[in-house]
Amino acid sequence: MGKSRDKTQSKSQSKLSPASLKAKIAAEFPELAFEFRPRVTSTNALLKEQATNIDRDKILLAAEQTAGRGRLNHAWSSPANQGLYFSILLSLNIEPEKTPFVTGIAALSLYKTLRSQGFPVEMKWPNDILLKGKKVAGILAEAINSREENQEKNKETELQETSSTKNQPPKVIVGIGLNTVRTDFPEDLGKKATSLKKYLLEDRVSFDSGDSEKILLNFLSQFYYQLEKYQQGQEREVVAQWKETLNLLGRKITIATKDETITGQVKNVTERGELILITARGEEKKYWSGEITIKKG
């Protein structure tokens, strides 16, 4: 895939084949349940409703979301058959305090998947994937067993605080929105968003449903590979890869949150995903989320 593939003028087909995907997921990931919906409000929201009745991992894929969400409860535009919109319900075999890094594992896995297909993507803390400086994908992870039922409304529900019920592993939903074939963006959105197809069209290269299917299957392989390593005691290796991909340590940034906008130097990114910033006054501050801008020079 990517720009190294053969050029063609053929028309891209955007619709995935749910039957084909179901068969391939059943063959490659027999423990993963699969469901496809042509239209949902939000894959995260629907999977959260189903979670108490599901006893294994499950992926929910939709052709369209009418109320897709990203970080800070921002809307994630999800028109029909224009992207990969899916959520995965996970039962984790790790301590509850380690669950926040599932977001990092998903971001790292998607980054590696798209890079392997020839797309020169970059990762932006905490969980965005950029292509030529514009957002091509976003990730939102939510804890099912949280200490406060309204956590996602008041914070960002990015697994900042999680707990598990007695004798049960923590459950997490990881939602991903990836713009695949969308090329028509509203003017305001087009300034900051892009798609895989839009990137390829610069060289008149096509992108079709087979490419989307391949990306989804490759992502699942990469995600479960990294997750297994993390759960089997190799978390330092996984976290180190994520940190290296972020390329933030020592860099001067400005971070904007709902409470403040501040400039400083990145001291570290913790294994839970917190960004540690040293301000101009020498103060050390920690951030779970925010919009960052890397300062030049």
C-alpha cells in the first residue's frame, strides 16, 4: 500500500464486506466476537451498553456513526462508508492501575500498521495519528468499571482512574476512527483532517475496500501482539516504543487544557500516559490530556 504501490485510475470502492471480515476475524482471532452495524450513534456507546452481557472480547464495526466522539467529547465526523469506525471490548489480565496505557498500545499499533502500509504517519500525544500534519485517526478508550459513573462526562474517560469489580478483570473499550476514503471535508474540518485516500490521490493511487480490510486485520494482529507483551511482563519494552514514537522528550511545547494554556519542556511521559512538563518557573506539572503544539527552534 502507500505510494509505492502501482498507480491506477480505477474507481475506489468504499464499502467493506461484513461477511468477509467476519470469516477472516473468526479464522485469525477465534476468541474475538464480531458484529457489524450499518448505522449507530457511537460504537463505544453501543458496546458499553452490551458489555455486561459479553463474556469475551468483541469488536463492533459500523459503516456510519451519527454521534461519534473523540477526546474532550469532541465530535468525530463519521459519514457512511468513508472510514473505519470500530470499538473493541477487552477483558484485561493486568492490574487496574495499568489500564490507562491501553490507549497508548492502540495508538502504537495503529501507527505501526499504517507505517507498514507505506503511510508516513506520526503520533501526537496523547492518542491522535497525523498524516502530513493533519489528523487521520483518533482513539478514545473508556473504562467500563470506573469509580464514578459519570467519569466520561466530567473528565475524558481515558482510563485515568479504573477499578475492577471483585474477582473480575478490568474491562475497557477502545474506540478508533480512521478516515480511509473520505476526500470531501467541510472547509473548517479540511484544515485539520485528512484521509488515507486523499494522501494517495496526490499520486493518483487508488484506495478500496480491500485496503481497509487489510488495515483492520493488520491492526488487530499488531494490537493483540503488543497487548500480550504488555500483559506478560514486557510493559517496559512496549512503553519505550511508544515514547520513542511520540518523540516528545526534551522538547518545548505549549499545552492547552480546559483550565489553562502553558508552555514548558517535556520531562517525561509516564507508563500510564501522563505528560510531565517543566514550566518556565521550574514547576513540574502532570497532564492526562490536552492539545499540544511543539515549539520550533
